[in-house]
Amino acid sequence: MFVLSAFLFSANSSFAQPDKTLRGIDLARACRADDGEEGALCRGFLDGFTYGAQMAVGAQFIGQWRYGAATWCFPREAVAKELKAALLEYAQANTGSLHFPAAIVAANAFSAKFPCK
């Protein structure tokens, strides 16, 4: 009986994992770091997010990004440090929204910094 109850307790506790969603505050902290794990998290998230948000018609990329209702257009010469700076600038000015998922915070930051014309 003890073995069965111990098994059930350990099986149930594995379902009670805390939320692992990366929040805006976590991304902002990571982007403040220049190197190490935190810096790698920032670079990896921004690279993956911008790649995944590219809009295309058929196989033709149209130079616009979209996530949810937010859209933005990077200048052709945009580099990673500009994306990081845009995110940190937005985070500094909008601390009340940093509890949202990092993707929403990044989309809002890029939409504000790089509007489509």
C-alpha cells in the first residue's frame, strides 16, 4: 500500500509543474546581459522570434513581420543589437506590461520602434 501511494504522489506531483512561459521581464533581464547564458537566451529568443514572425506570400518574403495584431517592418540594415536595444527601450518605458509573455512584449517593442510606412 505504501509503495502504491508513494507512486501516485510522485506521479501527481509531476503534473503540478510551474508555468515555464518566458515573460517579458525575464527576456529584458536576459537582454541586459552581454554574454553567458543570459545573453545567449536573449540572442536566441530574438533570432527565433523574428524568424518565426516573418510574413510571406507563397514563398516570397514581403518584408513585414507579424505576431498577433502587431506588425512591424525592420530596416534592411537592422542588426541584432538594434533589436535588443528596441526591446530594452520598450521594457524601460512599459514596466507594467512585462508580466506578459516575452513574445507579446517583443512584438509590441518592435511594432513601436519599427512601424511599417
